[in-house]
Amino acid sequence: MFAAAPRHSFAQLADAIGDAFARWDRSHLHEFTLADGTRLAMPDADDDIEEVVTEDDGRVRLSRLRPAEQFVYVFDLGDDWAHVCTVGSERIDPLEELGIVPAVPLPYDGWGDIPDQYRRRWEGDDGEASLPRDPRLADLPSLRPGWGPPDRYSLRVETKE
């Protein structure tokens, strides 16, 4: 969840989403698509992304949204990290909820794993390689890939008709 005020911009919300997902490389293009189809993005020299006219997300305020409205945020248009966002149905009191009034949108609640920005699963992963053997799985039966001792032979099962 994010605490955000109507005066905050969509660009500020994009930064808060980046903070929440521990994104360190923020040089990628991003965009918002609102329920009415309006697209918001960082200013582009051609004033468009993929030949679609967009508005400057740094100038458009969150006051444009209504309670319970849904919109989409996409980070890195190449990798397409898409987020469906829903505006809370009721306003919160930030002092009561957070103990502060944040100057910018602030992530304050959520759960789950934070995926690596480039979908790497370990240091040096290229995103294509098979998962390395997990030594903690060596004492399991060889019924699934990666289970059992690394030098275990394959079991051949034959059936008769």
C-alpha cells in the first residue's frame, strides 16, 4: 500500500513504486494507463511512446483519480513489469496511519518476495540458465529435477501392456 496525496504527481508515485520493489536501475521508460485510456509517461522528445501520445506524468496529479479506480503502471517497457493499481475506497489520515505526513508518496504496507529487476535468481545469473542444484535437497528422493544426490542415476520404468 502507498500513502499518497492528491497533490502528488504520477512521476512521484512511479518513484515510490520503484522504492517498494527495490529497483535500482531507474533509467528505463515507464508509463501509466488510466481507466479512461489516458497514457502518462516521462517526457519524450517525440512526445510519444510507441507512437501513442502521452501526457507528462510529472505534471499530472493523483487528484485525477477517483476512489476504487484502477489503473496500470508499467516499468521498463522492454521487460514490461506491469502493476495493476487500485485507489483506496477511503482516504487515510497519514498521521494516524503512519505517524507522519509524507512529502512524497510512501510505500507503507505489503507482502511477498521482491523480484530482481532483471529476473536474475542468483549472482551471475543470465536469466536463461537452469537453477543450480540446491545442496539442501540432496537427501530427498530423486523424483523431481534437482532432488537427490548429484551423481544419482536415472530410474528407468518399463510398463507391460
